[in-house]
Amino acid sequence: MECGQEEQAPVVEPEVKNKQILFRDFLTGYPKESNMVLSTGTIRLKLPSCEQGSDSKAILVKNLYLSCDPFMRHMMTPEGGGYAPPYTPGSPIVGFGVAKVIDSRHPDFKKGDLVWGITGWEEYSLISEPTVLFKITDTDVPLSYYIGVLGMPGLTAYAGFYEVCSPKKGEYVFVSAASGAVGQLVGQFAKLMGCYVVGTAGSNEKVHLLKNKFGFDDAFNYKEEPDLNMALKRCFPEGIDIYFDNVGGPMLDAVILNMRSHGRIGLCGLISQYNREKPEGIYNLMPFLVKCVRMEGFRVPHYYHMYPQFLELALKYIREKKLIYVEDTVEGLESAPAALIGLFAGRNVGKQPRKWFKRQLWRGGGFGGGSGGEGGYGSGSELGHDGVYGYGGYGSSSGFGGKWNGVGHGLGSGNGGGYRLGSNDGTGYGSGSGSGYSSSGVGGSEGGSQGGRSGYAPGGVYGSGGVYGREGGSADGRVRGSYETPGTS
């Protein structure tokens, strides 16, 4: 009902608890968990009546997934980094999320709608002006994709590559932070267009992921390259046509030397500089002049009008299994500060959503225990393109199963635990008193256990290196594997 229309006497809704992550104060240098505070407030799950001063187009949402993104670091400074207004000390942190509408006065949204866009780091958010909010109509893919491949990172990759970089078939494309939320998509878009694609990442595991999962033609670990210029010449003996830059700094400076005539650089992010008090400059400017190289920065809000055409293409690729996407999901709002800090330490691969309310969106199987054989997380969820986590028996703890691109993957934990995958393509088991990671194809299985603890590290992140380690649980309870942080090389 619109404000101004006649209403009956309002019924006062009871207040419910609303867990929140509050921003403590502005900072310099690397953010710390202590810059964010877990708090519990209260909220009424009904918009106030017009007489009580309700905003005429406000909506009330229940947050289901919340996102960690590198740009949020800018909001922790008084200037806001030019992206958006800075955070307000003492108020909830704001970012992208997926939510369900509980109550609405907005003509475009009704109760029960699923939406993605800007919301608060809290269980429930009152959005007074939903200017950056998109209705979700396609629900045959995991909802978390709408803060990843089908949300801001996906649109960033699409607009940055196709609109800013203006690619042509057969061109040579280089992507930094290539296994991050945006980079992994840029590389795949380029391959689908017929380009030669090389990516860079910060570990050998990530390099393996780029070449064997995302289909990059080549990749290298920049940490093992004493001379970035020579590494690029080795990968691109004929030079680079397009550089999709997520990192800035020395990598950008080395790339400039290797650009071809009329090359294009799309400046998407500078994560290597975000926490520096004195930013690093670039020095190799001559190629811009003599080779007519163009470098252009861009921001995704300028391309929101392209979201419908992007969504159509991305959904087509996902349904045809031409586009692969990897997420790193952390359970619970209380884990959010550590997850955000982890973006700048390379702890995750792809998009890092934070999962809310397992009983609503997670079904089927479940996550292994926090450490040792201590219980399990929730009851399953969607993962990858092919449906839900698996099914099967629990030991004294729990297990984890799923299907990624037609290949079964599983993680078992607990004392004698085991878990069968929810797919006919293969089975994987963790066994014994420890935990193991397994993956298999049709008719085959690989299992194993190492160590005496769960493969799910305390704090909700799989070990210190990220999710889905490929070699089983280690003795200290971690799953090996270190994958790329969004926006981090």
C-alpha cells in the first residue's frame, strides 16, 4: 500500500533480534577484524505505517547471502575512495547481497521477491531507497551466483572485457588476479571469443586451477618470477593486445612494456595498492605514445543498464556448461570480518559469499565439523552448475559432497564418517578418524584420510589457504589448497 492511502489502525509487530556487523572507525593500512564489531540489535519485521514516518518506497529484506568484495576497503576511509559514500562508524557495513523481501512499499518489489543488490551486513535490512536492487527471476541456478557470476563481479567482467577492452577473435589477452571472482570470468569470456589467454596467480595450485578448470592457455605464479617483464615475454613472444588489470603496481608496469600496437588496458582494480599508505607509480609510459596504447578505468555502476543482456548471455553459457564458476562460501555472519580480511591475504578462490540460514537455502548433505569431530554445519546446498550437495551417511561428525561440472567431489570428516556424493558420476569418501578430500569421474572413486581432525578449519574457512584443497585433510585439520582472492594476483 502506498503512503497517503487510507489505512487501518496499525498493528505493532514484535521486535526480533538482528545480528549485525558494525563498522568501528576509519583506518589506514591493512584492515583488521577489530575494525568490525559483531553486535545484536532489534528490528520489527513490518514497515512502519505512513503516520509513523515510513519512507514511501522502502523495503524490508531478510539477507540470505552477503558478499566480500575488495572495493569495500575504500569505504573504510573518510573519502570513500570515490566509489560511494564512506561507511558510517557505528553503523552496519554495507555491500552486495542476496535477500528475500519481507515487506515493501516499492512498486517494483513485493513480499516474497528474491533480490540482489546493496544491503547491510546484518540479518534483516531496512532499505529506504532501493536504487541498486535487481529482482531475481531465474532460480534454476544457485542463489549465491547473484553476488558472483550473475551479479556485480559477472557484470564487471562482461562490461570490462567486451565494452572497455573491445576484443577481437585471435587477440592475445592477459588477466591478473585471474582466479578471482572477476578474473576467472574474463578469461573464460576471452576463450569463448577465440582469444589466446594467459593468467597470473599467487600459487602453483591457482595456476593449476586456471589451466585445468577454467581453460586458460597458460598461467604463471608471479611469486616465482624474479623478472615479471621476462615472464610476460615468455608467455607472449608477440606481445599483448588486451590486459585486464585487477592489481596495478609492478605487474601493470611490466605489462605496459609488452603491449602491442593499439593495445588496450582495462583498469578494473588496484588491489596491490589499496592498503599502501604511499601508492606505487608506473614508469614505463613511452609505449602509450609510440604504440598508441590505451588504458581506461571503469566502474560497474556505469554499466547497470547492460545487466539484462549480460544476464541472458551468462545464463546461456552456464546452462550450456560453457562457463564455470567457483565460490568460497563462509558460514555465518560472525565469520564475515575474517573473510573480508582474507581477501587481501589470498585465502579464497573466486567470489566469497557469506551464507545465512542454512535451513532455507541448504539442502541435501552437509558440511564437516568445525575442527576435530565436532558436529556438522547445516544441511546441504547448491554448488557449481549441477545441483545440490550429495547424500549419504554421517559418521560421528558429518561430510560434504557435491558435483562440479559433471564430476563428483567430496569431503568426509568425523570418526568413521563418510559421505556419498549427490551425483551418479562418481563417489568420494572421507574415512577413518580423520578427513579426506576426494574427487572422481564416472565409475571411479578416490578416497583417503590424513590426520586426525576435520578438514574444516576453525573460523569457517577451509584451512588457511582456501577451499577445496586437492590433497586431503592435513594433520593440523586444514585442507590443502590456496586459491585466488577476488582482485588479488
